[in-house]
Amino acid sequence: MNVFNQLSRPRRKANSDDNLIPLINIVFLLLIFFMIAGKIEQIHDAGLTLPKNSHAKSAITQPITLQLSKDSEIHLNNELVSFDSLPNALTNLLLEHPANVAVRADKHVTYKELDKVLEALRTAGFSTINLFTLTTEPS
Amino acid sequence: MSSLVMPKRRKQSISLTALIDVVFILLMFFMLTSSFTKFSAVEMQSSLAASTISDTKPQFLHLSENGYLSAVGKSNASANLSDDTLGNLFDRSLPTVLQPAPDTQVQAIVDALSRMKILGFTQVTLGKSSASRGSVE
């Protein structure tokens, strides 16, 4: 027994922190995953369900975003605007930004409603309209 | 003299609790703020821009509520055009105006726009809605 004690390595004094090392490893891995894979962005979607699409190109954030909900509520750059005040608000924004606009319309909105908004955009002078969709994997 | 000499500090291990606190807070922050949703966009020219691109007469396509594409002003077109028929009946390089029915939902419009983009139609715009086939506004 005495010989065995001499041959074995001296034991390190057990530390209570040692039990936490696997936990820290996992937490660090999770942290790195969320830091790399996630994207921090502010989304005010106003309860929208965007249409799905698997073939469209990736969206580029536009300086002007117009949201159209299924209740026909219009949000221009996250501010609720009425349909009557939309042309004025668009004209003011067009003076500040280039002529591209992102339209985020709920997938249940009918063309009757969308056309009114598109007409206002055309009248204001926007040349390119990006209709935003959610990317799905191609089947 | 020896009492003035600073006592030798014992090597102390750093507690990990504070580190874990900070890492947990960072983890919570990134978990709550990160988004994994990917957005894409279907780009279309508004009729304002399309009219300035060329003076050639555009071709018209009608999109029904159930997502069927049909030709406007072409007698030999069926109610739901297949990809091949679309390619044969229409010139892909010409400006094309898609005219959805008033009650067509945005999902059907997006599907039709992306289908036309895949088929090679380069200048697609959304026109005024047409209630029935054959009416051009």
C-alpha cells in the first residue's frame, strides 16, 4: 500500500470550480454559435406574414420600407400612416433617399389593396420596387 | 527588517463564478436579439421606370385568383399556360405587364413573378388589375 502511494501521482486538491468547467465549455460554444450564426436586426413586422419564396435573390435592406398588413394598415418606416397622407410622406422621403423602396406586404393582402399602394409609389416617382418575401428551401 | 518585507502572497486560483455570470449575460443577449430569418426580394420595375426603358409595346399576362397565368389578347392561349407555352407565346426580352385579378393574394403574385423570372422574362411590371381575361387597362 505504501509503495502504491509512492507510485501514484500526488492528488490535486479538489476545487469546487472544477465542476463548472464542462458547463462553461458548453455556454461558450453556444455563445460563439449565436454570435456568428445570428444576425442582430430590428424587425417591426406589425404582425405580418410575408409570402414565401425559394427562388428570389437575397434582400438588401432599403432605406424606405413600406409595410402593408392584411387589415390594410400602412406603416412607412415603422410609422403608421393613413392612405391619404401616404403621397406626402413618400414625396418627403424620396427627397432624402434614392428611388428604391422595399414593400413588405402580408401574403393574404389582395392585389386590390396592393395596387393602391403601388399606384402611390408610382405617383411619388419610385422606379424600383422590391417585394419582400421569406426565403424557404427549394423543394 | 524582516517584518517590513511584504509577506509572500499565496497563489490564489481565480474564481470562475464572475466569468460565468458575464458569459451567461452575453449568451442571453445574443439569444434574444439574433434573428435567423432570411429575407429575399422580388424586384420589379414600376410602370414609371418601365415606360422609360423602351418604347416597344408591352405584352400582357393575366393572373387569376388561383395563380393561373393566361395570355391577354392571344386567341390560342389556354386558361393556365404551362412554362413551355409561356416561352413560345411571349418574347422574354420584351417588357411584360402582369395583370392580377383584384382578389389575387400577394403569395400568388410573388409565385408568378418568380416563375417568370426563372423563365427568363427580364422586364416584368405589375399593371392595373383586370377583372376578366382580355381586358387591357
